Amino acid sequence: MESASILAVDDEIGILKLLEITLRKENFTHMDTATSGRDALQRVREKTYDMILLDIMLPDLSGFELCTEIRKHTNAPIIFISARSTDFDKLTGLGIGGDDYITKPFNPLEVVARIKAILRREKILKRAYQQNTAYDYGYFSFHPESATLTVKGQTVDCTAKELDLLHFFCKHPNHIFTTGQLYELVWGNDVFGEEKTVTIHISKLRKKLGDDTRKPKIIVNLRGIGYKFIPPNEVRLCE
């Protein structure tokens, strides 16, 4: 985890210095910085990163625009770090491919904790993917090893975190999980978490599975209790 390569994007040099100092103290020594969207895109095209920290208010592109462009090149986890703290901003950031959202001013150790949690979870899921288990439900199939979701015979593009969430549900059918539990078990956080992150990703996953968002039948919301994944009929688990 400590050797992870991180890109921090912010037009405030002081913020970048603070992040760099804090991360180095935690043995994250492979860190690059960018002060504009174009600079960040150039770095993403030239190098593979394990984590990207992204401000929204940049001098050329907005962080939202930049996130959309970055997602064309990498599925590396993206954490938004921004002074914009409205629910709309958070929902937008998570909805376009962000994995987490931290508001400024922030505690640097909180950033480190979230980075470690996400990277730890990514490592665990990567090992699980290598077990070469495929889930075929007839209506849709999911192949973790190749990170491929197929719905009605058509391949559906998903972010890494959407696939992580789907993989977790497939491994735990008919079990009920609260949003807090899902955040802890899929994102790896249990203290600093934003439960909106879970609800947004579930909403996006439902749409990609073709599940009715108003009356879902696959990822069901039990009001006041949590979420449950109900496999479609004629489930076949293929090894």
C-alpha cells in the first residue's frame, strides 16, 4: 500500500504541500502534483496512478469535467477534495465517477485514512477477482476477473467502484446490509464515510442492470433496514 502512486490536483500550492508532507510521513513517497486540469490529464496519459486526489475549482477545467476525462484513461479511485460542500456537489462528484468526497477545510489525517481504506479494499477485491469466479444470472452476467458486466447480451460500462459493489452483492445474495455496513465493507471506511456515496452507487448500478429504480427487484431497499441483492430467476454460479 505504501508504494502506491498518487496524483494530487489542486491550484493551491499550499494544499499540495500539506498533502505531500502528510503523505510522506505515512510512507506514501510516490506522489505527483498538478495545478491545472490540462496538466493533470497529461500526467494521467503518461503514467498509471493508484489514487487521484482532485479539487473541483481549477483554473481551466472544473474538477467535474476533469473527472469525466480522467475516466476515459483510468479506473483508479478518485477522491474529490473541495471547498464546495453542498449535497448537489457531492452527488455530482460521486455520480460522474468519483469514489469519495472530502470537504475543505480538511484534516490531513482524514485524507490519509480514506486513502488507506480505499487502497486496502482495492487490494482485497483484486485478490478476490483473481479467483476466477463468474456469476451468470441469465438476465445478466458478471465476470470479476475481466471486470465485465453483460446485460441482455450487451456489455455495460461500469466504474471500478460500481463493479466492486456488484461483486459484493453477488457474493452475499439475499443478505441485508445497512448503508453504513456497505460503506465499511465495500469502501473500507467506517468513521469518515458519506452514506450518500452508497445510495448514489446503488442507484447507478440499478440503472445499468435495468432494474426499475422506483420498484427495484434486484437491489431492493428495505426501508429503515438496508439493502438486499435478490438474484434474478434461474441463477447459475459458474466456476
